Amino acid sequence: MKRRQLLSLLGMSPALLTSTQAKDKKHGYDQSAPSVVPAEPKYVALSPKGTPPPVNRFPMAARTIARLDGKTVYLVDTGFFGADLLLQQVAGWFERNMPSVKVVSRKKAGTYPEEDPKLWAEIKANASATIMAVGH
Amino acid sequence: MEKMGVPAVAIITEAYRDLAKSTAAQRGMPTLRIAYTVHPVWGKTTDQLRALVDGSDPVSERPFMKEIVDALTVPLTPEDQKSGLQAVSMGPETFGPDTTDNLHAYFMNNQMTDYLPIIIPTEAKVEAMLKGTSHKPDEVVGRAGGYKFTVKQVAVNAVMAGCDPSYFPVILAIASTGALALGGSTTSFGYAMVINGPIRDKLNMNYTIGALGPFAQPNATIGRAWSLMGKNLGAGSIPGQTYWGGQGNNLNYNNVVIAEDEKSSPWTSFHVQKGFKPEESVVSVFNGWDMRMGHGAKGAGATDLKFDQQISSMFPTLTRMFNCLVVIDPLTAKLLLDQGYDTKEKLQDWLWKNSAISAKEYRESFLAHVWLYPRALKGEEPYATWWKAPDDQQIPCWPKADDIAIVVTGGQTNAFFQVGNMNYGRSASIDKWM
């Protein structure tokens, strides 16, 4: 049903339509205008990312021993909270379950990001394997 | 160990699974063998730790010690033996074209923002920012954690933060230090910078009322740009992967930005203490944890202010993991001058000598085991000597008096000061980046 017919049935003057439209125009919205929304502008944004270094892959050390029995295993505490106490329990496990393993416990010198060349040299010379605990 | 030819296995708590994997991959051994245990291990009793060792790896659900023994003995796979250089992509260089709203959502959803609205770094805006320096867009400004970043890449972050192009030399100088805010530590680092020289007035930086608050565009946006650079120019700050601060740090929104009030300060400017000339513009960067207000802690009567004691009384509450930054309002500085501190060095020296704790307290401090003892074990002085000191021997908070950095800023509406766990890193010329 058209709006003018509806208003007539309700006993209202179709002139009301005109006044309503005029009021809307006053507020900047013209109901008679086609409802076309202007396209929102689009932009290209630049990446804020830095350039990552290439990854230099290294092969892991060959596993040449099938069993740890009779071998020397270093337990290295890297200095984080609780690592030393956890490694004490690891040492205890070897004592109970693989007593022929020679366990050597060491604490890495220097703060946790630092290397400990002296200890690394000792491990390279003596160890068959190393267990490092970083804790937390 | 693996590079030395010694089979190794790392024990990691399960909370750091993603971090361990991504770190191993970045360092060239993506299949590094790891055994996991529950998190955390510290604070557990001997019986609880034994149960962990006798129990299962929470990730693989296999017996923990079997994981360890297998990691050291099971032959390598072809993947374990790979070597050679592999390029890593930084992702697309541009995004869009798209609407501002969609681009904003994209930046946010890809963790490139601080979750506050950004200025979208369009080519035009970045070009405008680049006019703030004479340096070429592709010049490498700095490096951090193996990443490198160019003038243009820094400019993109400066645009996002809302910086005016005139601020750009300051941003480049910060980037040139290689110190990116938002570094990774479980302890949630915070960062501070001190800006000295004529650039402060040229940019209308605030060093009066509300100097450390949100009351000036350069102070606000230069600090914010530093955090955005931390998010984007290096390895990133993805929680659980490249950021693991337990509680986070609200200083990370725009850091502590201090323009020193050189006119009102009775002392030598910070950059001059670091060997620069007064007429040079310089930024100095710090990393640490926090800043805290100090006022009235001790002797703060109307006639007996004792600001030296007030400042030093806060030192024992600071950690020894970092050095110290003291930010003093010019009003407080003048009162200290009246007390006889006519140089910063004289005040640094008094504070250093009067901030001691007993060797027993020193060794029992929370970080002693992970930070102080390992340095003593390495033979680093004075930590090695301090670690062996008798229980009642007094030990200064830091090794040297100039580990206490002093800077003056503020509006002189009250005699305040702030003290923080902040480590001076380095200073960089801003003039070089004009």
C-alpha cells in the first residue's frame, strides 16, 4: 500500500509527507535522495617488520653410543631457579637405575645468557653426553 | 654441545615448549632433542622433584628418563643432520589496498600494534616521515638479535606511533642503539630513555609539570615508537614465543621518556657525564623493571628534609639484577644542592656508600642464586669477593658509584623524586640522524 493511501485511511492529510520530508532535509538527510553510500577510500600500508637473518642450520652430534652404560654424562645447571635441585634427582635416578653411568654435575659460570668456555672445553674432553637443565 | 659433537638433551619446563622450539629453529637446530617436565620446578620439595623425574614427560607422555636416554642414544634422522643457510621471509612488504578499518584490524590481529589505534603507515605518510632525516631509506640503522632494520622500516613504526617527522632523528638514534623495547624475559622488562641537548626545545618536549606523564606529543609518541619497534623490527613480541614476561609491564606502552631539565638542574647534564658536549643532542637508553615514587620515606620534616637519605633508603628494595636510575625534580635537586651536593658525582658517591646491605642479606636475595653467584663463580669482581664476604660485612648495592644514574626533570610543584631498577645501556647521537 502506498504511503499516501495509508495516510488517507488513517484520516491524515497527505500533506504531512511534505512537511516530514522538509524537516528531514533541514537535518541534512533527504529521504527522496537515492541511498548510495560513497565507496570508502582504500590504501596500501607498508610493513613495519625488520629483516630477519637467514637461519644457518647445523647437524646435530652423531649418536654413536647405543647405551649410556659405562659412559660419562655431564649434568649442567645453567643457573635458572630449581635446575640444580632437579638435576640432583636426575643424578639419583642414574644411581638407582643405571649405576654404571658416571655422572658429573656442574654449574655453568656467568649469568644465564653467557657462555662458559672453560666448562664447554671440559665437557668436550670428557663427556659422552650432556643433560642441560634450564629450570624455572 | 651438539655443535661441539657432544650429544645433548635440554630439560625444559612445559610452559616454554613453543619458546624452546622456536629458539632451536632460529639457532639452526629445529629438531633439537628436548625432554619436558612440569612447570615450575622451583619451589618443589625433594620428593616432588623425584616424582617428576620418575614420572612422565607431560608433552610426549612417555617416561621422562626414557625420553632423556633416548635423546642421547637414538640415531639421528636425516632431518637432524641437515645443514646450510636457509633464507627467512619477513612476510609481505605491503598490505592492501584496503580500508583504514580493515588495515587497522589486520595490523592488530597480526600483533604489529600495541592494541591502541595507530596511524596507518601509507606510502605517503612514510615518505613524509622520511623527510625528517637526510639519511637514505635503505640505510641500515641498527641490528638486534640478528635482525637488521633500515631507515624506512624505522619510519613505518614512527608513523604508526603518531610521531611528527621532526621527531624522526630521535627515533633513528634510539634504533641505532640496537636496544629494542619489549625484550624477552620472564621478569617483564621495562625501558627508559633520557634525552638531552637542544633537540628537547626544538621538539617542544615536556620537562616541566607532568614531565613523565601524557602531556606532550613528542614525549608520548617517541616512547610509543620505541615499543612498536620492539614489536616489529626484531624477533617480535609474541606472548609464549618471543615474549614471556610473566605479568607484563605497563611501562611498555610508551616507556619512561625523560627529557632532562638542563636549565633548572644545578648539575652537569646526563649526556655530558657520558662524554658528549652540552650542545649535542643525545638519547641514552636504559632497561630494567620499573620506576617508583619516593617522598617522605625518611627525615622529611619541614626543616630537615634529608633527601639524600630518602633516596638511599629506597635502594635496598631494588634488585641487584639492574643498576639504578634516580629521576629528581629540580626542586628536590636544589634542596640537595643546599645540603652540599654541588655535583651529581658527589651525590652518586654518597648514595653508593650509604646504600649497603649485609653480605648475608646479599646472598639471600631472591636473585642471588641465578644472577650474583654465577658471576662470582666466573671470577667476575667484585661479585667473587662479595660472595665470600663475612655475613655482617656491608656490601654496596652496586659495584660502582656511577652505576647510580641521576637525571633531573619535573615541574617543581613538589619536591619529588623517583627511583628505579634501570640499567644504563648506551647513548647515541641524535644529531647524526638529522
